[in-house]
Amino acid sequence: MKQPDRFLSWAEIDSEAMGDATELTVPMHAYLRQIATTLRSGSVRNSDIALRCFTQFMFQEHPQITRLADVRRVHIEDYKPWLAARTNQRGKPVTAATRAHRLGNLRTFFIRIRDWDWPQAPPTVPILFGDLPRQEKPLPKALDDAAAAKFLRAAQTRPRLLERVICEVLIRTGLRVGEFTGLRRDAVRQIGAGHWLHVPVGKLLDDRYIPLHPQLVELIADYRDRFVDPAHPLLLPRENGIPMDRYSVTRCLNNVATAAGLGHVHPHQMRHTLATQAINRGMSLEAIAALLGHHSMDMTLRYAKIANRTVADEYFAVTEKVEALYAAHDPDNLDGENTALPASAAGPEMARLHREMHQRMLGNGFCTRPPALDCTFESVCETCTFFQTSIAFRPTLQAQYDHAAEHDQQGRQQLFAGLLRGLDQPAS
């Protein structure tokens, strides 16, 4: 039976435990105090939720366990299906990502208190990395070009200027919604001949500058002149001076999306849209990473999966030549003569495969000499009068013989066959 994903507060947990499980909860409180000195509040909050969730499970399913040191692997094996049976506020099953975060934070807790030599730590870490469910990695959900154009046109005709400002700033800068709502009143800076948007320290604990289109500069200035008190600390609060949050931003975006006939959108979709448009039009991954404020190229490479220009360019280049071949094919040519692709039609990857097919296996590597070229040094060592081998090298010689046979290299095949026969002959 599914249970709602509601957690008891620490006060409720302590009250329910009635002092019987303080050795289970006290180390958790100490752990949260420790990580609060080094981690961001959001990370501490996630760990807090994970520990409260696990403690609630232990009180319900294993009330006899009152010490953290007594937690064992069997309790984790019970906890995993219990956690999977939870539902969110909408009555839907808790997602794999949520379960992975809960189990991951719990595993980190056990690893750290063991590394810190806390006496309350269990003798072994009871939760393994394999206990974390694998998470789906969907591609970023971006608006395609047609939908983005409809969305922007709808935003530019809205009677409420704030809706247009929100839509244009997000889709033209790729800001995270938290970065957008936290912009300070002096965020627009003129540097040289252009205007830049200063994005303060945010999710990844650093700040950056984003180039601003002149149209955006005028739009922001117009909105501030009409609706914002110059002394207000934020760049773009709501018309009544109330700071915006992610919910008010989402409502504005969806008002515009409904007017454009697009259905539901979310703020991060604007970020995905800008990145996809940029990579489709030739912007380098390094520039996109700097624009979006990514610390790792792995984050930016998700957009490369949407529009891998190298794959597309090679595919269409070869496709054109293949189509030309089909168009020039003579249907009366039943023997298929002169129907091979010209060498120029092979892309780099095909050329690499051809080279690999004709590699000659050496004792410590491969010779990549094209088969059309003669070589007076082919297997030169094996033909030398000072060459000597033994039964210990039979596997290598056999592999070289097999390789020569597979590639129809008859000279090498005869050479290694003779060496193998010599190994079978008794010494004189």
C-alpha cells in the first residue's frame, strides 16, 4: 500500500521515540551541524530530509533498534522497498531520482561518520552504491525553432510588460530561474561599447557576465522606469514591488505559452532552448559552457547530443554521394559493375575502418602500410638467420598466423606456418 511521502519533524521524532532512541538520533544531529559548516543550506536540507526519512522508517519497522551502531545491512534491504512505496503530494510514486537522493545522502552519512572514527558508526557501511536506483537521463526539453518563435511573438504582444520582460530575458540569456529572480538593481553593466548582465553568486558558487542584446537593455530600462522604485534592491521585482519567485515566473511563462498555443512550459526550458539554438548555429561548447555558467563540460555535452554537427555533416555529405550513385545506377547492369562508391565518398570513420582492416600484426604493435605498397621489411626479423623462437611463443606465433590468414596475407601465412611446424619438430 502506498504511503504519503511526509516526514516527521525532529521534534515529532524525539517525541515519538520518548527518549528511547537518542543514540540513533543524536549522531544525526551532530552530523548535520558538522556539514552545515562546509555545505550549502540546500545540501544540508537534503541530508536532513534523508536522515529524518530513515529514522521514521526505523521507528515504524524496527523499533527495537535504538542505537545507530546496531544498524545493519538487513535494515537497508527493508528500507529500500519501504521508500519505493512512498507517494508524493500528488499521490504518485516517489521518483527514482528522489529515492537515489535519499539513499545517496544516507550512504554518505554512514561513510563520513565511519571516516571520522565516530564510535556510533556501524562496523561496516550498510548501504552500497549499487543500492541507488539508476536514474533516467532524458535530453534537455527545449522548444524547437517554430515553437520558440511563436512563444516570443506571443510575449511581445502581451499587455502586461512584465510577462514580456520575463520571457525575453530568460530565453535570450539562459539564466536559471533563481539567478533571474536574484538579479540586483546594478546587474546591467556597460563594459566598453556593449552591455553585460552581471549574474551574482548562485547555484555553483560563482558569478559571471552575460552579453546583453541592445533590445533587452532597452526593454529592462523601460520596465524599470515605469514600474520599479530606483531604490529597490532587485533589478526586476513585480509591478507592486514584491520580489518574484519561481512560481510567479512560471505563471507568467505559462500565460504566454497558453496564448501561443504551446501548453505548459517551465523556466528551465528557456535555458535549454537557448543552448540548443546556440549549438545548432555553430557556437562552440566552450562558449556555451561559459554562457550558461557550467563548471563541467559534461553538463554542456548534454546539448551536443541534441545537435551533433559533426555526425550530421558527415552523414549528409555521404548521403548526397550515395543518392548520386543511386541516381546514376543503370538498372540493366545486373552484374553490379561500376557501382562501388568512389573513394571520395568515404568519410573519416569509414577510412579509419579500411585502415584497420589491412593492419599487419607485429609482435608489439601493428603495421599500417597500405596493402598496395610493397615492403621489403615485412616480417624481416622472422626471416633473419639469427632469429630464434621457442614453445613459449607459440600463442603469439599462432595469433600472427591466424591474423595473416584472415587478411589473405599468404607470404606471412607461410612464414608463420613454417615457424609453428619447427616448434613441433624434436631438437636434433
